[in-house]
Amino acid sequence: MSRTAESLAILDRLIPVLEALPREGDTEKILEEADALRRAVAAFHMEAIRFRMYNVDRMLKLAGNPTEARTIFDELRQALERAGFHTRSHAAP
């Protein structure tokens, strides 16, 4: 199993949840960012992963942190960190 397999599987659960969000505000942008994040994870591109994780996280907050999407996103962050990816540009408090 590759280092990214678990993260890709989680993204494959997250994207349909994002697609089911009401089509208002930045829904299209968050979908674009999530798709770009999936490509970054598949390509094992550390800097792109960090950038896209930040963007999806920010957009989820702006969308009111939909519970299911936030839960899956947090699982994704943990899986990426277990695989050795640093998903934040600084240490969390």
C-alpha cells in the first residue's frame, strides 16, 4: 500500500460530500480545490498538498463547517500527517 492510499481513499469520501453541499457561495471553488488536492496527493507533491489543505480548510470554515465534510477533512489531515506530510505551514497552537 502506498503512502498516499489512505489519504486518497478519504478524499474519495470527501469529494461526494462536498458535491452534495448546496450550490451557493463558494461551492464550486471548494470542489475545484478538493479536486486539486486529490491530484496533489496522488502526485505526492508536498507543497501543493499544504497549499490545497489550507484552501479547503479555509473554505470549509467560510461554508459554516458542514459537520460531515469537516469530520472527513480532519480524518484526511490525520492520515496525511501519519504518512509524513506536513499539512500546515506552521505548528498548530
